Amino acid sequence: MTAKTRVLVVDDEAAILRFLKPALEANGYEMVSAGTVSEALKRVAAEVPDIVVLDLGLPDGDGKDVIKRVREWSDVPIVVLSARDREIEKIDALDLGADDFVNKPFGVGELMARMRTALRHRMQRMAETPVLKLGALEIDSVRHRASLAGQELKLTPKEFELLSFLARHAGKVITHKQILAAVWGPANTEDTQYLRVYVGHLRQKIEERPDDPRIIVTEPGIGYRIAETL
């Protein structure tokens, strides 16, 4: 018998927990819950969940504290589920290490899709491969070559590094700061205009219509998300 994927839902709203439990179980998940920051930290350590669905507004503190503390020792996927829809809240949560952000009110289908993506990313990290295939896009990190539909892309070293980083996180929104720190270093995390220029160059080379991108999608005010299916 295959063990079910365990989900820790951190939310102090009883109605949300009552709604999510049958929905998660119907999709093959086992749900455990916590209603406070302190209980969430204990549950992550004791229950060892496969993924965490986290509300930010908790009675004893901010859910972002859970992200910060958990990321000190665990890479468990964390999907934020919150009524806080301000861009700065999303950016802060993602920069602290959350994998994705879903706004309340939410659709179960969207939440399940974001959870599957976060879980898939973790599996990919655990089994890194030198050649990454994402639909028609293929990236060879050893030979530093990339191709789209069998045609080699003429990329500069920095363009290749940027495309590789985005592709390794396909389907996940990545903040400007995260991209800049990973590709250009932590001293350049405020150079968002510089990043926009490079993304524009990449789109010219990989998008069928650069003015209407389908591969590298802009998350307004936050960052970028590369499509999982090309």
C-alpha cells in the first residue's frame, strides 16, 4: 500500500480546515493541521509533512515567521494560502523561502495544481540531472548549451545562466530579488531594470511573439514564472 502524501495545513479558520480536509483526501492526500505559529513549528518537526499549506494571519504571530524558522533546517515545500493580496506580502513570503502563493478566496483546483508543482520541484532537486528538458526546451548544464524544438539557441553566458535558473523552477513564481541574487550575486538584488533588459533579450530568442510571451511570464510587481509546458 502506497503511503499518502502528508499535508500540514496551518490556518486558524475552522471553516477552511473543514473545507480542505475532504478536498485533500479526495485527491489522495493525508491532512494534519495547526492553528498557530508555535503549533506549526512543532508539527513540521513531529509530523515531517511532505508539503505545508500556510496562512499568514495567525493568532500568535505572522505566518512568515514559520517560513523563516522552517527554512533554517528544512526544504519542505511551502505554499502560502492567504487573504493578504498586497504584492509586498507575496514578495516577502517568497523571498523567505515559500514556494508559491495562492490568494483567498481560492479555487481547490488552483491550490492542488500549485501543490503538485511545489512537490515536483522538490523531487527534481533531489534528483538533479545535467540535462533539463522542459517541453521543447532542453538545457545542458554541462555543455552550457540550450535548444528549443531542436534548434540551438545563441545565448550569452549570462542569458544561459538566467534561463537555466528560471527553468529549474518552472511553474514557480520567482521574485526579482531571488533571480538577481542567484544569477548576478547578492550585491545586485535591486537592479530590477537590468533584469528586465535580460529577460527582454531572452524573449527575443525563445518566444514566438516576444511582445506576448508564453514561456517567460511576468508576475507584475513580483518577478517571473517560466511555463512548465512549452
